[in-house]
Amino acid sequence: MLTAIVMIRTDPQRIPEVAQEISELKGVSEVYSVTGDWDLIAMVRVQQHDDLAVVIADRLSKVEGVVETVTQIAFRMYSKLDLDDAFSLGMD
């Protein structure tokens, strides 16, 4: 599984509509409305590297109202929740 974090700048008048439309794209697992330099952050999870181009370049970036995107590809995931769950096994 490959994970990409996509920062998205949108037309300010269409933030909710853009978020909804992006959230419905196959391969997009979550969309967050955020503060700061970006309007939205989308989590994209796909099986193959080439699928990133389909989801991000061919679909997400063409949603009406998307002005700019920057994509970061994740190497490894660290999650306190995952660590807490792993260490709590058999502790009852």
C-alpha cells in the first residue's frame, strides 16, 4: 500500500464542494479542511505507484476549484494508536 499526502489550495468559494468531490474519488481515504497555507489535505492510498498518477494528476487535480496541489509520498507510518494497541495485547 502506498500513501500520499496531498496539500490542496482551492477557490475559497468552493472549499466544501471541492472537499466533498475529492472525498468521493476512488483511492482517497480522507480529506481534511485545515488552517494555514493550504485549504485541504487529502490522504491517498493506492496499491501501485502508477495509481498515484491516476488519482492525483488525472482526477483530483482536475476537480473544479482546485488551484494548486503539492504531493508528499510517505515512506513509513508511525502511529501512537498502533503502538498502544500492540503493547496492550494480552495485558488484561
